[in-house]
Amino acid sequence: MTNFSEIPVLDASALMLGGDLAPLAREFAAAYGQTGFGYIVNHGVDEALIEAVFEANRVFHALPVADKMKVALDDRHRGYIPIDTSTDVNSKLAEVTRPNQSESFMMMREDAVADPAVFLSGPNQWPDMPGFRRILETYNGAMMGLARRLMQVALMASGADMSAMDAFETPTTWLRLLHYPPRPDSPEGLFGSAPHTDFGALTILAQDRVGGLEVQTPAGEWVNAPPLPGSFVVNVGDMLHRMSNGRLLSTPHRVINKTGKERYSVPFFYDPHVTANIAPLAGTGTPRFEPVNFGDFLRAELKAGYDRHKAAP
């Protein structure tokens, strides 16, 4: 693998304008075949909507802890995750013994009722905040549209057939409002978010102006991914890495907030349906990975990351 020193920038205008996607797919293949991360600009999502979801993020996390705990994370992985309760005990990238220095609110795809046969299905939990649900659902809808178009580009970049989109007909989605309190004197081994790779397909991250996101090179060095106005940071997860037969990289990253300022970010995760069996796709070469059921993979990952999520803050 080739080392890198900065995060590439991709112009997504063709997604919005209905133009030829082949040039963007070639750029995607180059960026995500080397770095696994990229800034996406001209993405078509209204800046006012992005600011509205950040304001909802700030207002929610300013609530008293007792109020936030009224929607504490449930067994369907929806709700509030307090600080000091999420520890990636199975990280392959660092010896993680301390919980992440962040708190968050999680929503997933809204299901009217839970289906016992579908892992994590069910309704979301909503705090008693005027307009909060409307803003998050509007933003979630915008991300769904963008992610689906980007996934089509990712499949083109992998050389795969578009029939692979069947796994995303009813995708597993997550929208997370993250708050990282300032930790200017963070000791070794204390992270806002410990080194990890994302377990799904695509992550679309909106970050504020504070910074703190870092991406690991193949040589083990850490490269800053500073805020770029008007952009999303997009990265590939483990499932898309497998689907692309390793052509697209799932790159380790972490967050350390040493700025002395409050940091907020809003990642959106776009993943296959939980029942999907994930294997290298036709057109990507001789398979390098054995098939894995996404639901089984997901259960293991969530247990590793949130084994203490119901503890008090």
C-alpha cells in the first residue's frame, strides 16, 4: 500500500447534475484504493439543513444528564450514550482500556414496530425537544439519498455489477449526534474516539470547525483530516472493503480533542440490510474473503463497543 500525507478531495457535482459518473468513479477508485477517506464537495445537501442538525446536536447535549437518560440507549441501539460508557474492548488497533471521551444520541431507520426476525428493527426514541425529530428525520432523508448515489459510484469504482445494490434496498442506517468535551491534556491511551475502522459500508461525516479527526497511514502514522468548509468526510467501512474484494480500503481513524473547545460531529452510516450475506462481488477478482452475515458481524461489533452502555455516567 502507498502512504499518503493528506486526504483527497472529490467533486460530487455529477451526482447532483445527472452527468457521466465514470470520471467520479475513477477518482473514487484512486482515492479509496489508496487512502480509504476523502472529502466530498458539491454534494447538494443544503448548508442550512446541516447547520440545523448541528444546532439540534448542541441543544440536546446541553440538556441535564437526567433528561438525556430518559432516552438512554435501548436494546435496539437507539437513544443516548453517556460519556465514559463506550469502550472498544476488542480494538485491533490500540490497547484500549479507557472509555471514549464522547457522548452521543443515536437514531436508526424508523420502523413502526420491531420485527423479532430482523436484528435491531424498531422505532426510535425521541427526547422531549420541539422540532428535534423533524430536523433529524429531514437530515437523515437527505443522507439516505446522497449515500445511495455514492454507493453506486463505489460499486462502479470496484468493477462490480449494480445488482449488488439489492443489499441496500432496505439499508441499515444510523445517524449519530456526537459531542466531544475538551480534553486538552489527554494522557496516552485516552481518546475522544479510540482507533477503529467502521464496520459497515459508507460513513458520511459532517464535522464542525474544531478538528481532531485523524486517519492512519499504512506506515502507522496519523494524518489530520481538518474541517473543510462545504464538505463531508466520507470513508469506507469493513463491509464495503469485503464487497470490493479489498479494492476499497477501510482505514483506521481516531478522534483526540486537545483544542480546549467543545467538538461536535454528525456521522451518518449507510450499511447493508442486517440479513445480507457479504462476500466479494462478481467483477472484483478472485475472492479474498469468506462470506459473512452482516447481522452476525454487527452483533459482535456492538457487543465489543457498547458492552457497558447501560451503566450510569
